[in-house]
Amino acid sequence: MKDEFITFTIGKQKNIALIAHDGKKNELIQWCADNKSTLEKHFLCGTGTTARMITEKTGLPVKGYNSGPLGGDQQIGAKVVEGKVDFIVFFSDPLEAQPHDPDVKALLRIAQVYDIPIANNKATADFMITSAFMDKEYEHQVINFKRNIQERAKSL
């Protein structure tokens, strides 16, 4: 069972995904402006409209993917799987129904599977961005899914 887990390392420079539902975009933009000096040390990406608005209003460079309803949440989830996103700030709106709710749930699930820090509100984002781990590498253990699947296949 020695290879039951594998070690992932989140580097000193984080790959941070920034996402917000429409009703929370201004709050995320303000949070980015308030934390600009920290965020500018990291690689930033986000879903379409949110990424564009953050760049326009804060000057932070944010690589944009598709908007959430057009697959942006799924694109960011794929980047988590590829090891290219290792920190997510997602200001979701719990009081508004979202047409792409299954995509949002899939992103949250994949972040859990890969043990990726994810903030769903400002308070959590504040705690995460002020963590001592923001300025150094962080190693964490993740289930070795490849091995897990191989073992399950043997029992079928």
C-alpha cells in the first residue's frame, strides 16, 4: 500500500483561478483590488467575463477561459486535473439559481478530489490569501487514482 497516495506540490507561485457569479463579480473585483500586491506575484486565470472585468478594473493580468455557462467552469476543472490550477477563488451566489449549476458542482467536486484549496466567499478567500502557505511551497497527499483504478479493474 506504499503507493496508495502520491504527493502533489503547490509551488511558491500559485496558479489561481478567479470565478464569480454575476451577483458576486463586483465583490470579487474589489477583493482582487484589495489583494493586488499579493495576487500580482501569482499566475491568474478565470472564466470569461470575470477575467476580463478583473483585468480592466485592477490591471491584474488574468488569462480568460470561456464564461461559466459556456464551459469555463469545466475548462478550469480540466486545468485542476492537469495540475495547472492549484488554488480557486469562486465567489458563488447562493441566492440565485444558475443555469450551469451541474458544471459548478463538477468543478467543486474535482477540487475536492485533487485536494485543491477553494474559497466560496470573501471570508474564506481572506483566510487563504493571508495563509503562510501563500509564500512557500505546499506538499499534500492525494489518492493515487491510477493505482486505485488498476486495483478495481483486477477485482471485476
